[in-house]
Amino acid sequence: MGNIDLAILEWLSLTLKDDIDASCLLHHPGIDPTESYNPLRQQYNSTAILARLLRLDTPAQEKLLGVTDVDLFIPILTFVYGEAQLDNRAAVVSIFRLRQEFYGLPADDSLLYQRCEKEALHELGHTFGLVHCPQFDCLMHYSNSIEQIDLKTNLFCPVCHGRLTGSGFEVPAR
């Protein structure tokens, strides 16, 4: 959604396939995030974007991950890296604050791709029923700063992994 780099989407579809042992297909629905723009905040409401994702004509059993390049918010927070429906179908992530350039630093594509993977997996974890985890390096740990994202691994801790497996969804063991 928006002007997202196709290389990021292609990379995510490959890495997520390996991370969660599920097929990942790119779909370009042409969702325009401007409908969710809030001029007072100069940001985009992620909940409104999720609602747009859910209106897509896709099989009910599929998970939907929207990827955008706009700055997201929910009303109670200054910003979010993403949002998902707990134990449901849709999630959205933004690369806007995942880029080093946002923090006045030189671009680092490798770091950007790592952050994209972590945030995509985190939000997809919510769609499979996982809540935030207290373990700081678990993929499901809540992140309200880029440093917290960088501290996390791209793995579910044993407890979260067990909850995923217990829900009937198989994640490859690491």
C-alpha cells in the first residue's frame, strides 16, 4: 500500500514462507492509504487500513498482511509500527519508522529487511492469537522504540512457540 518497494515485498514473501512454513503470495490490491489519513496528526490510522484489508475478496482462511510506507497511528498511541487483529485475519506493518533515515542515520538495507521481517512476524503472531510476551528478545515482545525491535530476535520464545503449536499452527523448530 502506498509506494512500497517491491523488493521488500518479494523478500518478505520468501522469508515469511520459511519463518512460518506457509505459502506467501503477493497480492497488489491497490489500496490507497490516503482514506485513513488524519491531517491533524499527519499520520495514517492503522485500524482504518485493517478495515480496508478485510474488504478484499480473499479466502476466509487466509491471513492478510498489508505493508505500507506511511506513518501509522492508533488514537491512544503516538505511533505504531503495525497493528493486527488478535486471533483473526488481518495485520498491517509500516516501514516508515523502520528505516535508519527516519532517525537521521545512513540507509542500511540489511537492517531494514531484518526489522521488516520481525515486525511482519510479530503482527502475524497476533493474528494467530499470540499476545505480547514479557521476554525481551522474543519476537512477540512489545516494541515502542526501534532499539527494542533491534534487541528482539526473529524467533518466538519457547512459550510463544508452544502456544502457536498448541493453536494448531506449525512453526518450524529452531
